[in-house]
Amino acid sequence: MYEYHIEGGFPIKGCIQVSGNKNAALPCIAATLLSQEPVILRNIPDIEDTNVMLSILRSLGVGVEKIEDHVWKIDAAHLTSTSIPAQMSRKIRASILFAGPLIARTGKATMQPPGGDVIGRRRVDTHFLALQDLGARITTNGKFEFSANKLVGADIFLDETSVTATENAIMAAVLAEGHTEITNAASEPHVQDLCLMLNAMGAKITGVGSNILHIEGVKKLSGTDFTIGPDFMEVGSFIGLAACTRGSIEIKGIRPKDLRPLRISFGKLGIRWNIEGDSLFVSAGQEMKVNTDIGGMIPKIDDAPWPGFPPDLTSIMVVIATQVEGTVLIFEKMFESRMFFVDKLISMGARITLCDPHRAVVSGPSALHGEHLVSPDVRAGMAMVIAAMAAHGKSRISNVYQIERGYEHLVERLQSLGAHIERVEIK
């Protein structure tokens, strides 16, 4: 086990390359099961979640070869199993993404309920309903068992705009017989990446980037060579880190169109950046002042399905708000436990009123001090790293496994920016 030891109060400065989008890499890895030809995936982040997904492929008999850093060749020509090992299934939420491609490819799949972040109830009903619409049969007696004689295209209306349920439905529908329409589909950049990869393999998906997808089923998919897009969640995290430490940063390899929802919400906290080509620049000396709504009203930062502000960044915004002059309401609509890390920020000196599981009123700026923190999930863990780096004194963060599930080589990259952070083994 490891901890992060952080000494705060030092502005970051330097240049960093953004990693590949974790949330695109995971479904694209699962989608390689849909072809009997080799698939090359590039820009795969070297993090725990992708390593688990690749391990699941190996357990199914898939050939998995690392060609170079962040590049993997996957050959699913011969499957030896359709059952995901229980210990792997429980490690990450994304294990559920193997259901769609396994059913489409083999007509069956078995797995334990997926694990992942503890941020509230994360229902899988939408996955089941979509797969049942396509012709799958599902039993849930302690484990999930899927079977289908044949998948047939259907008119699917998702009961919630679930990213992973949309991805599962897409992966099942591309090999289903006939036409499928998915309405109320998620349209995040990572969903778009999956669709673009599948189209490169011979799928027929239209409406990419919208909430209505049309899919004409094909009999088989070929291999492809596909590059995962940049992780805009990581970009938002590093913007927040620069602002909170009063530092500056250049983030290379961004995709500007992915950052439009972020610019509005960060702007409410007085944080600005410039974009030149595929580089984003955050300068020192940000305004760091809440921009009130018309009439001097307290502004609200709330998340929503894409193209709304992404829920994965609400934890980061709470920490940023503690360092900004003024008052803001953070409204996390998606997960009822995501705000429960704010008690640790309060113990560091933050002025936060937790109204209910979804809403927090933050008044700043607050002088934070070092504290012992425990990371509950990927994004709250990164928020704690930012808080510790903005605080005076030393902090310890435990359960860093959760953070490293989503941020590649975080300690080394932060050290390159001048952060006073160490990864310490706890015996």
C-alpha cells in the first residue's frame, strides 16, 4: 500500500502532456472482442483501470501485446472463455462493458456485479433493458448471466443518459440483425471515440455526437488502428491545480472542442486560459473571484449529461471554490455520495456548507492547512491532491490506489512541475 506525502504552498510551473482518455480507452478495449482480426489501440493511458481491462481480455483467451508505451495490439480471433473472473469484475465499474460485445460475438456472457468508485448507487438497469430490447436474456442470481440466440435491431429509448449503457447498447447493436435506433443516448467525447473506432472497423453508426444514434447491423467487423482522444477530465484537473497553487502550466495534446463546457464553469470562478493549436496555457495571477449572476446573485455550477459540465469534475470545482473570493453553489446531480469527501476539506479549514448529498455552498478564499486525508474515489482523490498542494504545511493521502486508477504516473508528472510530493510505501 502507498500514501502520498505532500508539502503544500508551492506554485506549479511547467509543461505536461495530457494522457489518453480513460473513459474512451475502457470501452474501446472491450470493443476489440467484436472482431476476429487484430486491433491496434494507441494513446492508452498506463493506469490501473486499463491494466485490469487488458487482464480481463487475457483471461478470455485474447492475445494482448504491448507494442510500445501506450500502444497495444489486441487479437481476439480465438476466445477460450466468456466468463469474466470475479476478482477482476469487482475491481472496476467498466467490467460491465464486456457484456455487449460478448453477447454480440458469442451469444453469452457471465460476470459478477461490477465494482469501481463508491459514489452512490450506480444502477445497471439501463444496460439490461437495452440489451433485452436487442434480444438478450438476463438472469441475476448473485451474478449476471447473459444469453441470446440472435440479436435483432430495435428501437431503444434509454431510461437515463448513461454513458456505459449507451456504449454497451452500441457494441451489441453493431452486429445485430437490422436497424437500431438509440434515443436519449449519451454523447460524451469518449462515446464518440467508441463510435469512430467501430465505424473504422466497418460498423455503420450515424448521429455520432448527438443523443439519437442510428446503427445498421453488419455481419462482421474488421481490425483497425485507432488513436484514443485526450482526457479532458485530466485537463480540467491540471487547470484547477495551476489555479489553486497560483501557478502556471502548459497542457499539450488537448482537443479544444472538448473543453467548451469547462470554460463556462471555470469562468464563473474567475479562471481563464488560452489555447494555441493543441496546447492550453494557464497563466499565474488568475482573477480567482466568483463572477456573480446578473443582479449580484450567487452563481451555480451544476453537472449534466454532455454537453453539460462533466460530473467527474465537480469534486475538483469544490476545491477550487475554496480558494476563490466569493460564494458559489456546487450542485452534483448525478451521484448521491460524491460530495461526502467535503468533511475532509472542512477539517483543512474550508468554509463549506453541505446542504444535502447533492449540494454544497462554498465561500472563499480559505487558508487551508495540511491534514491526513483518505481518497474515496478517483476524482475526489485528485481533488484532495489539489487541496493538499494549495494548503500550508504537510498532508498525507491514503488509499491512493483509487487516484491511480485514473491518473497516469501522477507523482512523477507533478514532481516535474515542481510539486513537493512523494509516493511512500506503507508497511
